Amino acid sequence: MRTNDVMTRLEAAVSALGDVDVSAWPEDTLKEQLGELSAVLVALDGVLSRVADGVRARGLRVEEPIPA
């Protein structure tokens, strides 16, 4: 996959996750979805860590952008 395609997909994922607001979910819904939500969050954490570790393995740093 081309780098531009990867970046587009990553930006779309960030946008989709930015729309998630579990504070707006009814309590029952959150409890019903908690197992699945936990599994997704753990998987996401693992993938993000793998990507960040790949960047660091090349001697670079993952840094927060400085606001303009």
C-alpha cells in the first residue's frame, strides 16, 4: 500500500474515533458493549504500540505536534 493511502486511512481512523463519545451512551448500552469495547481498545492499543515501536526502531521519535 502506498504511503499516501496509509496516511489517508490513518487520518480517517482518527476522525472516526474522534466521533466516539461513550459518555453519551446510556449506562445499559455501555455495560452491554463493555466486553467488545474493551477488546477493541486493547487491540487498538497493541496496533498503535507496534506502529510507534517501528518508528522508534528506526531511530526517530513519536512526538505530539506543537499547536500553531
